[in-house]
Amino acid sequence: MIEKQTSCEQVCIFPGPVLDPEDKFFHGRVKSGIEVSIQIPTRFWKIIVANSAGQPQAFGFVLNQDLDEVDLHEERIVPGEWKKFMKPLREIEDLLDGLVTLGPMIKWDQFRKV
């Protein structure tokens, strides 16, 4: 959808979770055997900033994720088709050029473990 609408202009997309204490937790182990307890957000925000005729425009969205059919106690690993897209968190942090630091998440990075 965005590709069709932005074929003549450049956009920046900023996404993130809406953190809610009521969101459910996944409790289990990752493939490396490390026990994890991860809260799974049910809502996500996305802001799209576009340059239209020399003027910036921003569009905000909030999207819901239905977790009713997801077994949050089943062990999860990264599916094979996603592994080719994985990058070390440190590399992603470098791509953000100081705008965001991933701090503690770097020590939890599963890049080499899946």
C-alpha cells in the first residue's frame, strides 16, 4: 500500500509498540535454552512522514493485534524464512545513527543463537 502511494516521494516510517500493563506475557525458552518472559503488545503505533511539494506531512496510525488464537506458552523460535532478515542488534543500533540506543537489549541479542 505505502509503496503505491509513495512512488514519487520519499517517506520515513517510525513504528513502535503501545506498552500496556494489561498485555499478556509469553513465558518460555528460546532455541538457545534461555528462559524468557516477554510482554506481547496488542497495539502498535506507526507514524509516516512524507515530503509533499516541499512541505512535510505526518500521518499517525494505531493498529491492533489480536492474540486470542496465539498460544503464549508454546515455545517460539525464529521461523526459517525470517532468519535471512536477522541482523545483530548492534548493527541496527548503528543504523539509527545515535537516535536510539538499544542498551540492555544488546546482551539479549539472539542473532548468533538461532
